[in-house]
Amino acid sequence: MQILAGDIGGTNTRLALFETSRHNPLLATLEQTYSSTAHPSIESILELFIKQHKLPRIERACFGLAGPVINQVCETTNLPWRVAATQINQKFGFNSTWLLNDLEANAWGIETLSTADLHTLNPGASNPSGNRSIISAGTGLGEAGLYWDGDAYHPFPSEGGHTDFSPSTQLEFALFEHLSERYNHVSWERLISGPGIETLYRFLSHQQNVATPQWLQEMMNSIGIAPAISQAALNQTDPICEDSLDLFIRLYAREAGNHALKIMATGGVYLGGGIAPQIVPLLQQGSFMSLFLAKGRMQPIMESMPVKIILNDKTALNGAARYASLR
């Protein structure tokens, strides 16, 4: 059976063709990445992919999208797209198409990961069981969960990244006031994301009255603002960049702990998305786990939760394919 799977984000759309058989439950035979913003719709990308590779009729398709999926329709959060499963089926003649929230697709992909695909920040209990949490900072902030029924995990979506940011220090209150002047609603996603790293850098630069050095501006122009800030923080070549990543990590830790505690993720907490794998040395330094655990009387429960970074950037893609293969 052939399955067309997709991981559709605000920046890139990754598509892959999978073959399933008794011996190979999921084998990717073809994969390609497209710029999401360079196309007016998912249909235009699918049409290009199918024509480029002269694909035969697809039996099943499943796509993880950055946005809420309601009744198999998604209005993407960071793209001006409306995606409907029935419309895709009608246009391309697929037997079945399913839409998942991108973090739900990531959650489905966790079972496809090996130990080499994960980096442990906290080992937690020796034999963890219970619900799982996944939180991913990238173009946006995604959150999802997997509930444990005693035998298997069942992923479910969430839009928790859009809940209210809650400041807890004088610096964070100043940040909140600064953002409140620009936005009607200040969410965690405004800060824990690639654009969030930029926001933190601009805020701290303004607060400390420090201009961006020429070399850093050139790096930003070359590789992007958030990647440049992250690289400078890792290399310890710019104090504002270091402070920005430190604040980013502290906020990430607090919200990861919030989400994990709300769904009692004693089965494990997974950091997905594109940012965490790029800043592993900074996440290992201690402030992340210290603030993740800092939940007062609930700290012993937090300590029992394994915390791992997902290093495999194909997790959502594999998860979408896995979902379709199990239908």
C-alpha cells in the first residue's frame, strides 16, 4: 500500500511517499521539501509533487498541519491556507485523506523513534508509565498529549501554545507590558518560537540600549535573525544574544512544565520542533530542568517525568504516515 504523508509548517512543507508491507510497516521511498510561503495552497504543492515524480494513484494520504483541525478542515495558523480533506480527495482521487494537527502528527511519530533519535535531559522514573506530553518550538509553539489507557498511547491535539503568557519576574512583567502595547493578546507562542527569539532579542536590546553589532546584523541577513541569535549565544560572542536565549530557555522550561503537569505526563515529556535540537548544549546547562521542576509541592512528580529532546526532524512526517497505516 502507498501512503502520501506530509508535515506542513509555516516555513516548509515536507512530503514523502511511504510503502507498507508485512516486513516493512513504513518505508519512505521518496521525499521532498518545499517552501510553504512560495505556494498559494497545499493543493498546488501536492500537484507539483505528484507531477514531478509521476506518481501513480495514491491510496491513502495524511498531513500534519500547523493549526487546529476541526471536522477535517484546517485554517493554518501561520499561512493563509484553508485545507480540507474532502477537497484534497476530490481533486486528486485519493481513497482517503486525513488531517492532523502537526503536534498530533509528532505524537503519532514518537513510537517510530529509536534511542539515537532522543537526547535525555532528565531520566525520570526507571519504569515510567502514564500520559505523555510533547511541546515543540519552531515557527510557532505546538503542544499535544498522549493519554495512556493501560495498554497503548492515544495522541490528542491541543492549541495550548496560544494560551495567555504569564509573567513571573520583574523582567517578564516588563516584557509583558512591552508586548501588550503591540498585541491584543500575548500568548506563549509570541515568546517560545523562532519569532519569539527575535522578540526577546529586540526587547532586551531596547531595554539595555544596545545596538546590534555590524557582524551580527550581517549574520542575521545571511542565515536569519533567530538562527544568528542562537549561534551567537552558543558561541558566547554577544551578551544580548546570550541573555535572549537564556530567557527563551527559562520560558520554554516553565511552559513545558505547565503543560506536563496539566496532563500528568508521568510517561514522559518530549521537546520537539526545530529549535531544541540546535541548542542542546544550552538546554543541558541546568536552567531548563531547574525551572521545569519548580512546581512547588508537585516537584516530586515533575522529577519522575522523563524529559527528552527529539532529534529526528522527520518525526511528524513519520507520524502522519503511521496514522494512515493504522486506519
